[in-house]
Amino acid sequence: MLFLTTSPRTPEKMVPEIGLLVEHFAGEHWNNETQCAFMDILREEQFFNGKGENDPAFSARDRINRAPKSLGFVVLSPRISITSAGQALLSSKRKEEVFLRQLLKFQVPSPYHRPTAKAASFWVKPYLEILRLVRTMGTLRFDELQIFGMQLTDWRNFESIVQKIEAFRIAKVEHQGSYNVFKTGYHRNELTHIFEERIVNGETHTRESNDASLDKFLRTQSSNMRDYADACFRYLRATGLVNVSHVGKSLSIVPERIEDVDYILQTVDRNPCFINSERDYIAYLGDAAVPQLLTDDRQRLVAKLHTEFPQVEFDQEAETSVLKELLADITEQRKTEALCKQVIEIKDYKLYDDIQNTFVQIERKELYDAPLMLEWNTWRAMTMLDGGEIKANLKFDDFGKPLSTAQGNMADIVCDYGDFGLSVEVTMASGQRQYEMEGEPVARHLGKLKRTIGKPAYSLFIAPTINEACIAYFFMLHKTNLTFYGGQSIIIPLPLNIFQKMLEDSRKASYVPQPQQVKRLFEYSNEVAARCDNENVWYEQIMAKAMNWLE
């Protein structure tokens, strides 16, 4: 099946880590010592949410040897250095364009990725061909990418993959009954065909398990296909060329970017290059100006400005670099205007039903990238809930749609209510993992907010379900004065269904709720915690108050 980079899962998260690597280790050898030292420094950074404690050297290689190296942002041998593409990633205002160029060059085989004798026959630039597949099919569902797109190991088989998808779509329409049953059976048949030789030879053992049964083998390969397809979705989304339908779990080309995509598909060579020369491949991969995009062609750039922004006047004799800056600036302005329009509609409760329905879809796991959708929808809900300036720290695309979650060095959402502030953190994690991943960062982000705004601040922690360890931890912080967190930390853990009830109350109220009513909830939480010596009693009373927060 197709090979793609899967770490980090969200491509934007590699940016601060590359910066950290180069700042502290440029010119050093990339070995066990520097790898462990890198993880020691990384663990101290606020944007880092992992642990990397069991095998720090392995964790470092997993973070740096995969996407940062494979996409040409850094060179690790003979010594650590950053490429021109890496410098562009750190400094460019249009990181989408930087990601795009590097993804278009990623290839298998390459001096970095040489398939074994038993592997499939690779001859492909994966992201280029998947982009072509999306353009060709109009809309490409996640299931289709997983089952068929991951078979595109050789670009010369492109048409056969298209035919397979067309046949799948016809069979799906003709099928009577459950789609999931149909999809599972179809996928199993495809996997059986892909791995026919291994199955016939009895080579069904996997590294992760002692179970060599055919069923276990096929489930493992299906899971691998899903991981690669998910990574492909996320990395293509980072280019700004594709729309993601979270409801339909599908990819399509952004209408305003079709001309850009067609230019790429017509001009970028489909064949891998510099396979036997690592030096030439590194130079090619690290070149921030390769391949040429539509916006590098001055004539086409001028035409694009006229088409997308006909109201904007500019000097048509200006240099290409000046025109590119202009395009970046007015694209950012369009995004800002789109977000302002959203906020107006949200505050007028025009999107109330959509917001509540989206929460239901998140809880039912009906949406692609539920963590991103939860963060985005909670921002919309907080904007609608009451007054104040509500800022989402997630990344939006050029049209005001959610692109990726907030980086780990800040709260997901920050609310400014004039005389006090509020940080809002959301997570899809549950069980003990929720406490391990989210507990301490919530308090840390609240402390940072207090220092930044210089006035009282509180925090909401929202999740579909709240783990008991989080309840105990946040209760304890009510009673603890820690300088590191800016003193007492008043954090309320809130199940998603109760937050939805708060929205419902806000909608039904005969007046617009005021920030002081939000503040009253946190003051009440502090009062209850002061007189309680049991986190369960505190939590029960806070939930009762939240259910009637406007009374």
C-alpha cells in the first residue's frame, strides 16, 4: 500500500519543533545524545503535549526523522541543518504554500525511502497523485481514499484506481442494506487481493501481535490503510487547496483553487527523481522555490488577482514578489471578513440549531476530525452564549473554515469580558488519558492568561465526559495557591451535555445574558470548594448551578 508520512499527525505542529531543533542543535550530530537532549528541552516547552519519557531518543527520531526530514525541512546528516524550505516554513506568512511545494516533491522511491524487495512496486509522488485523484473524482470520500487511494503505489496505475472507485460507487448504489457491512466486505476483498501472495504463503504474522490468523492480519492492514489515509487528509488540507466535508468525510478542491490545482497537475513531473543521488535529492527537496506554482507565473498571478479580487486596484507592472505579498494580504483580509460575518450571525442566534446539531454529531462520532470540530463549535457556542470578545486559537483557512486545532502553548479559546478573562479548553479524550493529557496544561494556560491580561481569570474545561481524576485535580486547585499557576486556579470541568443546556437557557432567555452571569458561576464554584472537603459534593453542586446558570 501507499507510504506517507504520519508524524506529526497535524502538520502545523512540526513548525515550533523544527524551530527548537535548529535553535539548540544546528551544527550538531543527530545521535542518541542530541536526541535525548532535544526531548529534554521539548518537554519544557508549553506547546508540547506529549511525554517522550520511556525512550526519549526514539521519540525524538519519531518527531524529526519523519515529516521534518522526509519533507525536506531539515537535514540530519552529517550534521543538523535547516534547508531553505525549512526557513520558509518558519518565516513565511503563507505556510500553506510552503507545505504544498514540499508535499509535491515527496516521492517513493527516494534516497530516504527505498522499498524492500518484498514491498510493492513504488513509482509515485503520493500527494501529487492523490490531489489528481480528488480533482478527477470531483469528491473523494475518506473510505474511497482508504480502500483505493492507498493502492496508488505507481502513478501509471492511476486510471485503474479511478475505475475501481467508479465500480465501488456503482456497487454501493446497488447494495441493499447497511453501508458499513457493504464497505467492510468490499475492503476485505480488496485487501485479500492486495496481499494474495502473502496469504497463500502463510505470511500473515504481524510485528504487533503473536496472532497470525488471517482475520487479525487483514484487520491490521485495514488499520494501517486508515492511518495513512487520515494523514493524507490532514496534510493535503494544510495546503489550502482542498475542502474537507466533516459531515460527508470527503475531500474536494476549493473552487477558487481549481486553476492552481490544474496548473500543478499539468506542470509537475509525475516521475520520481534523483533516486540514486542523495546529495542531489536533498538539494532538490530543500529548495523553497521548487516546484513552480501558478502564483510564481507573473502573468497568471495578475489574472488570478483580477479574477478573485476584481475590486482591488494594483500596479500591474509591480514585481512578482510584490504582487504575491498583495495576494497574501487581501486573502487574509477576506478571511477576517468571513469570520466577522460568522460572528454577527452567531450572536444573532441564526446558527443556534446548527451549533447544537454539530455537538450532537460530535458525540455520535459522525464527523471527521472530531477534536477540531469540537474546538471550532465551542468557539461558536461561546460567541453566542453572552457578550465579550471571544477568540479561537485554532487555525482557519482562507475562507474562515476550521483548518487545524490550536497549538499546545495556548488555551483553545480565550474570552475577554472586560474586568475578567476566561480560557476555554476542550477535548475528546476520556478516561485516565484525559487527565494525563489535559489536566496540567489547563492550569498552565490559565496561569499564562492571568499574567497576560493582568486581571482575574477563570477556566472552563469541556469534554463529552469528565474523568474523575480531572474532577479531583481541578477541585484541589481551587484550594491551592501556586505561584506557577498565578495563584488559585478556578477551573470548572463541564460535560458537553450540560454545556448544551447552558446554550439552550441562553437561547430561551428574554434578554441577552451578561458576562457577570458567567463570572457568578465561577465565584459560586470557589465558594462551594471553600466549604467542601469532598470533590464529588463540589462537582455535584457546580453541575446543578450550571444547569440553572441564569437564575
